[in-house]
Amino acid sequence: MADDKEILTFKIDAWTPETIPMARLAEYMRLVAALYGEQGEVHSRRLKKGSAVLESTVAREAFPKVVTRLQALKTMTPPEDLAKTFEQIDDLLRSDNAVGTVSRPKGGKILEFPGRKAPKPEAMSLTQPTTVDGVVMRVGGIDETIPVVLVDNDRVVYRCTIRGRERARELAKYLYGAPIRVSGTGKWIRNTDGRWELDHLLVASFEELDDKPLDEVVNELRAMAKGQWNADSLKRWKRDREG
């Protein structure tokens, strides 16, 4: 090691240099660079044998800043961007069934990533008023509570039910048609990854959405206003459009 350099190692225990995919290694390298900061003074040195150990050199004058930055993660209020980078690295490690550490060759561990060892949140559910938008892709069933499937612009599928065949027939008029907004009682599930997902929605009401392009609607409103269009007009339009 040159006299003007310090070394930091980032270790991933579940991979070796021979097994870690190049694309995955690139993800880790990008995030570790963001973690260290001082990017003009930090350089990749090598990928050591054994576990996948990314060895980096840090200019001696920048090294205290990097260490101080890493130690800030142990405080109650780390910088937001730093905390986000830590979480992104830990998410990668958890998905790789790995744990990680940042160390000095002779100075011990500076930072640990729990990865697979982090306790998983318990699955849980809650029920609350919910509104979703989408296109009706299916309506049908033999019971009084009839299944309905909606799909939104991002291809997210919403599984719903509606009570009563007459109301189901009204809803079926929108099958494969204009997008609608449905509201009702939603059952939400928090999975073991900590993410909330809508499990089911019991529809209480629905309405067709205006699918005109925004510029066309604005032009129509301007024409109606006859020179009286202003910021308050836009606010009123948005309030009416969103209900």
C-alpha cells in the first residue's frame, strides 16, 4: 500500500469472485461508492479471493471524512441520502441471502449490514376505505357477491367484489372500456418484506373517469372561460375532476 492511501474492504459472505454475477457486482460497486462518498478520492483496488471482498483505496487526507460518514449511520439521525444508500445495500444483501461488512485490514469492522439476519416484520392486515382507478377486465360469478377484476395503467391487478347482480350488470357496462374509479372497503396485507399490498376491495361505489387528454380539457375550459381563465379556475377544475 502506498503511504498516501488507506484501504477499506466491503465483504459479501454469500458470494465469491467466481460466483457473483458481473451485473450484481456492478450494483454493489455503485452503491458502495455512494456509501463512502468522497468519490474523487476513493478507487477500486481489487476483488479478493474467498468471499466476495471489494477492496478500495482511499486517499489518506480523505479517509477520516469517509470513516466519519460511515459512523454517522450509527447515530439516531444519519443524513437521509446516506441512510437510503445503506438500506439499498442491505436490501441487495438480504435478497442474496447474505450479510455484509465494511472493515479496515487491521482496524476491524467499521460497519455491519444485517442482510439475511435482519428480523422480518410479521405479516399483518388492516381494513380501511380505499379508492383505485382502472379498466374493468372481468365481472362474473354465481354468488350474490360477484368477483370483479380491474387493471390500472401500470398493469397492477386489483381484485374486487361487488354485491348484487343488478349493480354488477351496471359495472359490467364498463368492461374493457373507459377507466373507472371504484371506492369501498379495502383489505390491505403487509407481507414479510414490509410492503403493503391491496388484497381485496369490496366495491361500494364506482364512476367513469374522464379520459380526455389534459391539454384538450384545458383548451375547452379556456374557451368556456372567455378570457376569465386563471389559477383559481384550474383549482376548481382539479377539484371537480378528482371529486
